[in-house]
Amino acid sequence: MSDAHSQALAAALRLNPRHDLPEVMQAATQHLWLHASPWQALTTRSDRRLLVSGHGCTVVDAHGKTYLDALSGLWLVNVGHGRQAIAEAMAQQARTLAYASASRATTLPAIQLATLLAELAPGDLSTVLLSSGGSEAVESALKITRQYHTLRGESERYKVISRRGSYHGATYGAMSVSGAPQSVDPYYSPLVPGGLTVSAPYCYRCDYRKTYPSCDVYCVEAIEDLLIYENPRTVAAVIAEPISAACGVVVPPPEYLPRLRDICDRHGVLLIFDEIITGFGRTGKMFAAEHWDVVPDIMTLAKGLSSGYAPIAATVCRTAIARQFDSAQEHALAHLLTFGGQAVACAAALANVQILIQEDLVANAAAQGQYLLTRLHELATRHPTVGDVRGLGLLCALELVQDRRSKEPFVAEGPESRRLLDILAELGMLTRADTNLYLAPPLCIQRHEVEQLIAMVDAGLTQFEHECAYL
């Protein structure tokens, strides 16, 4: 090793917030670019912070302040922070074998994880392609869909319908079927062709100016209208989150997803459920699709699959989809991801799902989530900035408005939402806010912690409304 390399290594390893926090922050300012953030955001934005440890539903920053993690990191630390069993499973696998070629070999943890997911997934979702994160899982689903149709002699099917306001990932294909083009068009257009959108089942702000139930769930019929207008033989898939977090935790009417399944079946279109946020107990079922007893053709999973302990994701297909990629006819999937099924990540996911099952955290999410939602509805009556309360399980949101009657929203990620986040952080809570305040704590949360969360939201909104002259 050269002297320069040794010095670089020593300088990096010397960084330690317990010994010299200013030096660590200076290094971060110079060298680390946080995702979805301006350059040097760690030291210039009050809502970015250096976290050093965590346990259960709490995390600790470099200054020693403890916070309730009311967003599970980013909707994913389902089993909570500091799980030694997951760390030990990862260490054991790393000592044994960390990696095998994603296309030419595999490992026992990958086979075990695929088998477990096939058993847990609804219906005949039984073939699992492993990858590194949610964007890759969606990208994989799109490529599987396109090749599936081509192998069946329908290569003209390339269009994908999604819902406005949805988010499906940051890679080009996933970004192209997300429903928020205004945030990416100025930089990345043209996107991958074929992306189409319809309005989400967002009853509080219905784009069609209708009211449920007299609307007869027109928002799902609009999907069929678009299919017919575009020519169904050109449409490959509809992609949807069963509950859209990006839209503001929009829970669809009960008829919506069963009717969407029927529409896709009648037109030969694949139905992709993006369960990257909603999977693994978040909504009080192992998968959100189970609330409506609907089986998609493809399901994408990530986040709660490992609770963030390792980067891993999965694209799970029905048997009929996988059957088209017949090795006897040399119909190999034309898709390869280097870290798909990485052994240590698979070991982490197995240990994580084991905790979910053995501690019955899915049932806890249902019970604590119902209590949280009830308390949020009570809280809303005292706060004029709360326009709507939505959620299922431990996936909840308060929609914030400047005026309840007109439903005038605050500016997304404007000064008001940033101020509210600062107030909540001062009270000891970390979460996210735009035009909604999101509340999705780890599934291991207990009743007294739910009460703490409610108390902090109540106090935070009271101070926020006082500063904004709402009281």
C-alpha cells in the first residue's frame, strides 16, 4: 500500500463524532452528497442530521438527542432499530460466503428467501427475482412485463398506466411510470416512452369533482377509458400502489382494486402492485393486497423486506408469467443485476421476516395502527390546519390545509412544512412533511409510544398554528 493510500485510509477512519464532531461535519460537507438534497445539505438544512444509533422506535443523533422515529427511517424499519439477531445473521453469512454470481450461481439464503416469499405472497405469486432496492424491483417488473408480452407474440404492448402523484422509483424506467413528472421533466426529459397516467383514488381532492360513493368509483373506470382510447393491444401493464404513500397515504375505496383486477383481465393487461412501502406488515396485513383479496400478476417488494438492515428487493411473479421464460425454448430473461440475491442481504431479510412472524408484528401494526388512527381523528377536531386524516395500519397521514372549507393546501415542502418539521424535531420526533404530515412508526411500537407520538403531534401542531396565527 502506498503512503498516500495509507494516509487517506487513516484520515477517513479517524473521523468519529464522539471525538471531534466538527471535523466529521466538515468532512460530510466537503465529500458527502445526500440523496434528494442540495449539496452540503447536512450542514445547511435543519431537517438533515447525523444519526449514530437506534433502538426499537428511537434513534439518537451525534449531539446525543433521542428522537421517536415516526417514519421508520423512510417507511422501512418495520422491526425497529438495533436488532442484534439480524446483525448476527449477516455476520455469520459474511463469514461463510458473501457473494455468488447473480446469473451463474446462487446461495442457500437466496433459495430460502425466495421460498419464504413464495409461501407468504398471496395467490400463485411464486417466482422471485431478487435485486438491491425498490427502483430495481420496479425496473425488473417493467422489463419482465415487456419481454413477457413479446414472447407471447404481442411486442406492440409497451405502454404502462400509473396514477398521478404516485412514486415508483428513481431509475429511468421506474421514474417514467411515476406520476409526478413536474419534479423530473425539467432535468430528465424525454422519459421512457409509453408512460400514461390517470388520477388516483384521492377522494379528499377528487380530480373528477365527484363524491364517493355516488361517483360509482369513476376513478377506476377512467383506467378502462384510457385503455380503450390508447388501444388495449398497445398497453402492457397497470402499476399501482395498493395504498399510495406518495399521494398522501391514499386508501382506495373497497371496490377499486377488485375492479382494477377485472379491467386488466378483460384486456390482457398485467397488473403490477408496488408493495415496496405497504409490504411486510405495514398496513396490518403481510401485504396490503390482502385487504382486498386481490392477486396481482407481479408484486414489487423492498423496504420492509430487510427493515433497512441490508439493501435488498424482490420482484415476485405469478406462475403464468414465469412459465413464458421457458429454458427449454431458451427464453432467458434479458436482465441482470450484479447484486441480485446477494447472500448477506438475503440472510438479513430472512432474519427480519422471522422477527416479523415470531413477534406477530403484523397483528401489532393492525392494533396499534387502529388506535393511532382513532386518536388522530380526535386530534384533528382540535386543529384547524388538519383537513383530512387517512391511513391503514401503521401507515397514516394528516393532510394539512390553510383553510378547511376551501381545502387550500400549503406549498409542498415550503417554509410551513419545514417549520413544522423543526418544531417536531425539537419535541423529539423525526418524520416527513409536504402537504401532508406522515406518521408510520416501526411495527414494534407499543401503546405508550403511540401516546407519545400523539402528544408530540398535538403539541407540534398547536405551536405551528400559533406561529401561523391560526389560533
